[in-house]
Amino acid sequence: MVPADPRAQCESPEFGGVFITTSAAQDPVIHSVCQYIVEGYFYYDNYDNGAYTGTLVYRDGAKVPTERPVMPEVLNSPGALPLIPFPGQF
């Protein structure tokens, strides 16, 4: 079984995130963050050398630890264009 690629998963059209990698010359650990939005909140999945280390959410002016959010399902039409649910009647 091939481990999931956090960059590919983060930047997939279904997820819509931005993957950022940083490292310092003296630090042997490669730090990465997947930034994405769910239900109006900014989430940050953190990785060290590609291994998931935790999730933060930005609330009330600070990043605080949290569980990973459940991603809303994307409805797909036969033409592969996402359908946007309409909350009211036509």
C-alpha cells in the first residue's frame, strides 16, 4: 500500500487547499502545512517530514488545536462539473 501524498491530497480539486513547505538550514525536519477553509473557518494541517502532526483552526484571533473537520461532500454531475446545492425551492 502506497502512503497518501499530503501535497496531492491538499491541492486536489475536492479539497481546494494550499500546501506550503518550509525548512531551515540547521533544522533537519521539513515542516509543511496544508491550509484550507471549511464552513468559513481556516484550518491548518501540520506535517513534519510528510507525517501528520496535528490540525489548528483560526478562531477568535488565534490558531488553536482542533480535530480535522469533516469535509463537505462535493456532488458531481455527469459532465464532471460540481453541483452546488441550493438551500431553497425554485
